[in-house]
Amino acid sequence: MAQPLVSVILPVYAAQSSWIETVNSALKQSLQDIELIVISDLSTDNLHCALGGMQDSRLTVSACDPNAAEAAR
């Protein structure tokens, strides 16, 4: 698979209603040649549960190392 034209990196922390809306918005853009990388900045909400069910090959969800929270910023 070729590299996507655009990479969107979204660090998230504890604002579930906002980041769910943001993820949906990014994936619904007219430009489909993107990858969306969502990085949990040690978030305490249900990031992996909420996004784990989304079946979109353009979406990647990962978490920061607990000892390096600034890495997502």
C-alpha cells in the first residue's frame, strides 16, 4: 500500500465528546488519501474502547509511554 498523501496526528486527553467528533470529521473529509493517528496522552477516558470498534484502515490508535507524556505534544 502506498503512503497516504496527508497524515493527521491527534493527541487526545480526557475530552471524549470532542475527540470522537474530531475523528469522525477527519475521516469524513472529501480527501480520502489520509491516515489519522490518534495518540492517547495518558487519557483516562475510554479511547481504545470507543475507537477500537471503528473499522477504518486509515485510523491508528496508540498510547504514550506513561513515563513520557510529553511525547504526544
